[in-house]
Amino acid sequence: TQLLEQSPQFLSIQEGENLTVYCNSSSVFSSLQWYRQEPGEGPVLLVTVVTGGEVKKLKRLTFQFGDARKDSSLHITAAQPGDTGLYLCAGGGARGAQKLVFGQGTRLTINP
Amino acid sequence: ETGVTQTPRHLVMGMTNKKSLKCEQHLGHNAMYWYKQSAKKPLELMFVYSLEERVENNSVPSRFSPECPNSSHLFLHLHTLQPEDSALYLCASSQVGSGSTEAFFGQGTRLTVV
């Protein structure tokens, strides 16, 4: 059974600080996605990484896929209250979205 | 409307009731999914429909009954639920066969069983 472990599970920091969220597995994934979910809403796709070592940037968010395609990280620079939410990583295999494996999420709170 | 739309957004039902959740996707995708999201648990995949055929049923109790009449619509029929079935139920869609692993989610239905 493929599992994705996210850490930390909860993170509360002040506006302007930097943070990193990790997503780790012992399994290899063909791709890895990051979603953000706000209370009462569904997850919204932020990025997909598919190549080992790949780095993608989305404004103040930097996503990296591990060289072995078993792990990923999300780094936020100068966090803002609007970054508050539940961040989910999801690993995809040969069957694509039909077999997405989700981590348990990191609940991030940015305090003004 | 665009994306994936779920109705109702909130539902409170008794254990003897029968209700249905509806999902509609406007993305032209050929696969649709039901997920359950409970507190402190990862998203749990319940059902997968690909090209309108059910291809996955992750040991979901029979009190949950999915229906996919066409590639744009997905229903989840509920009957004689238990309080532990209270959760956020999420619908998602994707394009199978394109090489993409991306799923696009609806806003969810918050279900409370009393």
C-alpha cells in the first residue's frame, strides 16, 4: 500500500515568515501534486511535478520533487494570511488520477 | 458554470432517510470520482467511474450507492446511514488516457447524519 506522510500536520506562524512543508513516501510516484483546501471548500490544484528534481514556482510558493520521485516539498516565502489553509500532497501512479494517493494534509495558519 | 459543481452544499439527514448527492462537471473529462474526507484522516477514495463504467469500489458499504448516467453527471445515493458517515463528500473529475494525473474537485457536500 502506497502511503504519503506529510509534516508537519499543523503549523502556525506569523505573517512574513518562511516555511516548508514536506511530503514523504517509501514509494515511487510518476507525478506529485499539491492542493490547497480552504474550510468548507474542495481542494484546488496548485501544481503538478513529474520529473525527479523538478522545481516549480508559483509566486511565493516553490515546489520541489525529489530526485527519486518519492518525496516533495513546498516552501512558502514571506507567508501571508491568504496562504492559510489545508495543504494536501497527492501521488499519482501508472493509472493516473484513478489511483491518486493523498497525504493527511498540513493545516497552515498565518497570523497577521 | 465552470469546473465541478456539487449540490447540495450542506445536508442533514436522519439515519432512516434516503437522500442523493449530485455532481456535475463542465470540463469535458471522462472520469469522475467520489471521495470522503473525515477529520484527521486522508482523503478516502470511494468510487471511480471511467467512461461511465464503475472501475473502482473501495470496499464502501452498500448504504452508499453511486450512479453515473453520463460522463458529466455523478450521483451518490444515501440510505440508512450511520452517524460515523458524517463527513465532507467530494466529487472530482479527470481526463483518463491523456497521461494527466490531475483531479479537479467540487466544493463538497458537508453531510451530517443525526
